[in-house]
Amino acid sequence: MNFLFLLGASIFPEYIYRWLRPTLMMLMLLTGIATIVVVMMQKPQDENIGVIGGQEMDSYSKKNKSKSKDSVLKKLTITGAVLMAFFALFFFITYIQA
């Protein structure tokens, strides 16, 4: 069965595609760059490997683990990746429709 048949007719009029596609491409570019920057700001994971060998982490970092800089950067990384995937999927759908 044809994929275009499942999507049906064009979702938007043609004049909307003229600005929608470049906008989606710019959003993908910006979220990609932002995700790369956020990943580069994160600490390497092997810095906390001493906990496996029995070394204790200080209690302050255990209590506030959800509020630490690393957890915020991790959440931003996941958010950026999900947004970029959403923009790419929406761009693909609009590209097929035309």
C-alpha cells in the first residue's frame, strides 16, 4: 500500500509549504547545535566511577542530585534530541505531502 495514500491529500495549502519547510530546517539546525553545545558542557561520566570501588560521595550531592547542573544538562540533552526528532518527522511529512 502506498504511504502517500495513507496520509491523504495535502495537509496544508502550497503557500504554507514555502515558509514551513525552511522554518523546520532552521529549527532542526538550531536544536542540533544547542544539543551539541549542551552535550559538550557535561562532565565525563568516569569522574564518578569511584563510587563503584567503595568511595563515598559527599551527602550534599546525593541529596540534591535532581537539582545538580549535570541533571539539568542531561534533561536538556533529552529535550533537544526529542525536539529535533519531532521537527525532522514533521519536515518529512510535509516534504512527502507536496
